[in-house]
Amino acid sequence: MTHLVAVLLAPVLGALMYRSLHRRDRAVQLVDGFVYVAVPTLIAVQIIPDVVEDGSAMLLVLVAAGAVVPSLVERASHLLERYTDDVAIVVGLSGLLVHEALEGAAFAPFGSEVEPVFAWAVILHRVPAGLVIWWLVRPRHGIPLATVAVGSLVVATLAGFLIGNELLGPVHGPGVERYQAFVSGTLLHVIFHRGRHDHAHVHDHDPADPEPRVSLRV
């Protein structure tokens, strides 16, 4: 149960770390640089083992497609360009929610006892996940929606724990893995395409407003 509580609180800790560090000018570039490294690392940790197990590069192709499709949509329509990144964030978050639910199911009381090494691996990778979600949503839409986004990770994990492996087991299949690969690519698009623009505005903000909301317009 202690491990489950830590898993539930880990994304919240990540969000709190962002809020604390991002108020210090010297830490801003460190936080942003961490996000640019953490997200590809998290995706690699999640995707690469499945690629090796399946012996196919399809998941890597889907990650690349997820990163490219939003850009193609933006180039095809200036009207849709304003909303593409928000849609990509929602799609990417949906993939994370599935992942969090499956991890929560692994802690279900009627399953096998969770190994401490696995528990700590889950806890440690969920801290940057919460930080990244806050980093993406907070500058665009403010604290309330960022709180909802991070909170949804906690709710999904708790739901997976309550439902358990017996019901979620069939969900964990090739189709879900491919979907998660695609939506991982959409998160990469937002972070490296709009993320630099949005947080460049945050860096230049008035010191009296530590976390201003920025617009998606460019």
C-alpha cells in the first residue's frame, strides 16, 4: 500500500517541482532542458522494449507519424493551426492515462506481490511525467486545467488499481501499444514545436507574475 500511495503522489510531486523551480530564474533553463531530455527518454523506455520483443520497427514508425501528422495538419490549414497543439496534448494525455491505468492494475491487491524494484521504477518515471504535463498545460491554460490534467493521471492509476489486472488485462495488447506509440509522437511534436515558443514567453515575463499564461497564437 505504501508503494501505491507513492505512485499516486509522484505526478503531483513533479508538478510541484515545476512550480517551485520555475519561479527561480536560474532554474528555468534547467527545467526546460530537463523536459526536452526526459520526454524522449520516457518514450524510449516505454517503446524500445516492445520493439525488441516484437522484432518490428512498427512502433517507431508510429512514434514518428505522431510527431509529423500535427505539422502536416498545421500546414494544410491555418485555421486548424491554432488548435492542433491542444488536440495533440489531449491525445497524448489519453495515451498516458491508459499507461497509468495499466500500471495501477499492477498494484492491485489480488495480483502477485509487486517487486520493490518495479515499484520504484514506476514511481521515479511518474515524477517527470507530472512535471511534463504541468509544463505543457500551465503556460497555455492556467493552473486549473493543469491541475485537472495532472490529477487525471492520479485518477487513472487509482482506477486501474480498483479494476485490477483481470479486467484490464485484455486492454494491454498490440493495438494499445501502437496507440500509445502514436500519441507519444504527438507529445514530442508539442514539446519541440510549440514548447520552445511558449516557454520563451514565460522566460521573458514580468517578475511580478511568476507563471503567466501565454497564447498559442504566433
